[in-house]
Amino acid sequence: MSSSMLTAASALRNHQTYMNVIANNIANMNTIGFKSSNVLFQDMLSRSVSAGAAPADNRGGINPMQIGLGMQLGSITTNMGQGVMQSTGRPQDLALTGSGFFVYAGAQQPIYSRDGSLGMDAAGNLVNLGTGLRVQGWKANADGAIETAGAIGDLTIPIGAPMTAVPTSGVDLSGNLDAAADINDSITTTVQFYDSLGGLNALELTFTKTAANTWSVDLDPAPGSNVALSAPAPATVTFNQQGQLIAPADGKIAFTGTLTNGAANVNVSLNIGSLSQLESPGADQLYVTNQNGRAPGQMIDFNITDSGEVVAIYTNGLLKTLGQLAVAEFVNPSALLKSGGNGYTQSVNSGDAQIVQAGDRTTISAGFLELSNVDLTLEFSEMIRAQRGFQANSRVITSSDEMIQELVNLVR
């Protein structure tokens, strides 16, 4: 009878653990990125009363007889299933879809988390808003290219950092010159370029038909412009009978000039390689498609894209990639150790972290946060099971106690 009490006591202890796990799941039902846990039980050792016997010629076999000695925890596993996405409207809030984790710099080792609520601290570091841990990623080079071959590190957002002016060296012109135009007819468009001080200058570019398939080119400063120009070279363009540009052969017209605002001399290449000469009566189809200069600016904000790239926004309307968030993936993510603050650390059975870019296995959704994957319906059902299991085993102890009491009363 004492054995039955010990057996039931083991069940009480483990059903209390069962309830503790359920309580923690429910407590974290609104925790960002929380992953619920599941409990599995196992039976414990059994005491053999009879070893049984094999079949013989004159009788059949006898099964062994065993009495169980209770139960024990088999495992407490983390359910790494996907949580529901909640739209937040903040571009700095990120949610992961797939098996990956954000990487944060811990005091002694990296912290991995599904919590992507990011922001800035006073030093400009990109951090988790709840824990203050600095998120890790790759920094971009001066041209904005991500160098993933290097080690990951802190990402800094230099709010207020200047973007220097870049003088224009090339302008791309596209469109069509009307082949049906009369001799001396002209088409004019405006070409803008930046000087070395970031000033925006405007020129009037004019094509005048001088003969069949031949046009002269003139550049004149727009009213109020600070530039004094020399003649463009070459000053004539020629098309073949199919309306394709044949001269200049490289499709480029160079123009130079000086500026009165103290900026460096102008030296710009006008690319007209995509210009055509086809019949389109009355249609002015000249337009600038691109120019490689820029005005000066200051960084005023930043966004994070769905690929994890941190993109700075400048007052001149331009964007610049500052870096990209790293994603950690594990062979066995359920084996990670919970460290609090929505974080995990690597364990001996999780495998080493594979630091990758967001891609096939893990994708990033900007403007969303991943909610807990706790299923309240399931948790309430499990709570009933835990309660009934505890209750039933407590009755075993009560009944065993009454049996012992009856045994003691036999001597009266």
C-alpha cells in the first residue's frame, strides 16, 4: 500500500509540473514571438512479480507480471510553430516567417529571438525596444552594397549625417525626333544637372533639322542659370534610313562650361544612344531618363525592408542602404534554451547557428510583429487533463491512507 502512495505521489509532482507549463503558456499568450511548450509523460520502472514462462510441450506460455512504480516526465518540448502576424504600421517592426531568428548581442553570447520590435537608442544603435539588446547584421560599404562575407556586428543609424553633393557627369536622353519635320524645324527640352556645390542648373537642349536624317544640336543656359557653356561636341547628329542613330558612333555628346557660383567646371556627357528618328507628327518626345548627380542632404529617417535591409532616408529625397539584418537558423531550433526577454541561447542539441540573409527558409515582413503561438482552446483542454490527473492521483493517496488505517485498526 505504501507503494501505491509513492506511485501516486510521483504523478502528483509531475502533474503539478504539467500545470506549471500550461500556466506559463497562458501567461505568455500575448507575448511577442513566444513559443508554447508541450509536456509528455513516461512510465517509470516496473517491479516484476513473475518472469513468465515460455510455451512447453504439455502447456502454453505464461506472460510476465509487472507492477508499475509510477510515472515521470518524458520531455518538455518547445513548439516552434508559426505565430499569427499582427500589423503595427511601424516600418521598424519586423516579423519572421519560417524557422529563423533575429540575432542580438548578449553580454556573454549571442541571443536569438523572434521579437523584431526595433528602434534606436541615444547612441544611434538599432536595438530591441523591450530589452535594449543591439541587433546584429552586416554593414554596407560606401556604395551601399552589402558585404555578407564579413562578420556581423552592431548596426548604427546616423540620424543627421550629411550626404555630400555629387556633380553630374552623365545625363541619359531618350525619345524620338520627328522624321516628318520640315527643314529648320526644332524640338527643345530642358536638361538639368548638379554642380560640385550641389546647385541645380538648367540647360535648354535644342535639336534643329538641317537636312534629311540630320539634326544640329544646341545647348543654351536656361534663364537664371549660373553656367557659361562652350559648344557641344559633336554639334550634329545623323540617323540612318531606319531611324537609328549612326553619328556620333558612341551615342554621346559632350559639353563643358564654367560656373559663376564658385563650383568646379562642368564636364558632362549627354547619352543620346536610345534616341530615334521616326515619323510622329507634332509629338515632342524628348525627355531625360537619368542623371548621376545629386544635391546635398541630411539623413532624417530610416526604414527596414522585407529583406532586412536598413535604408536611410535623406532630405534630398534619396535613399541609401546602411546594412542588412542577419538571420540565424538552426538544425534543431526546438532545442534552444529560453533565456528570458523573448530570447534563446544555443544548446548542445540545437546545432550551431547558421548566419544567413533572409531568403528561402526565413523571410522578413516589415510593419508586422509575430504574436504568440499559444492556442487557448488547447491550453484549456490540457488544463482540464492536468487537473483531473492530479485529482485522480490524490484520490489514490487518500484511498491508500484509508487502507493503511484499516490495517492498523485490525489490532483493536
